[in-house]
Amino acid sequence: MGNDKKSGDNAALVSAICGIIGSTIGKAFSHPIDTVKARLQVIEGTTVNQSKGSMIINTAQEVLKNEGVKGLYKGLPTALIGGVPASFLYFGSYEFWKGHTLGIQFFKDHSFISYLSAGIFAETIA
């Protein structure tokens, strides 16, 4: 039983660390898209005679021309400060809860309740 608890705690830590890595990589890839989206939202109220697709491409090209690649990543540190700890807490607490509840016979018999409650618990913690 002692080894099961220890491996469950390790699984929670591994999941939390993987949450950090996954969140960081995901934000690094998606942040430029969010930057372009935010710029488009600012100009959306103005009358523009372009298709949405060409507006996206033109906005991205404008940012790259005027600010370089660095312009696409403005605000990334702020996004990481909020998102990375939340991912750490979410994935770690999800695995922690799941690991501890699946040791109880009721949750073994109704594992979907363990997963559902783990999601609720993790979202609350994060």
C-alpha cells in the first residue's frame, strides 16, 4: 500500500510537470495567433473591404514588418505567468484526486465518478 501511495504521488507530480511543459509549448505556438486575433478585434469596428482570410494574413504581415517576430510574442510572459501555474495545479490535482479516489471500492466500481470528481476538484484548485 505504501508503494501505491508513493507512485500515485509521483504520478501527480509527473502530471503537474507535464502540464507545465505542455502549457508552455502550447502557449508559445498559439500566442502569435492570439496576437493577430487581438489586433483584428481592435480594427473590426472599422469598415474594411477585405475578406476575413486576407485580413488575418495582412495583419500578421503588418506586425512582422513593423515589429518583427518579437511583435507576435508581445504579452507572452503575462500569458505564461497566468497559464503555466494553472496547468501545473490542474494536472497535478487531477491526478492526485484520481489516484486517491480509485483506491476506494465505490470509485473502482464507478470510475467515471472518480474522473468527473477529479475534473471538478482540479478545476476548483486551478
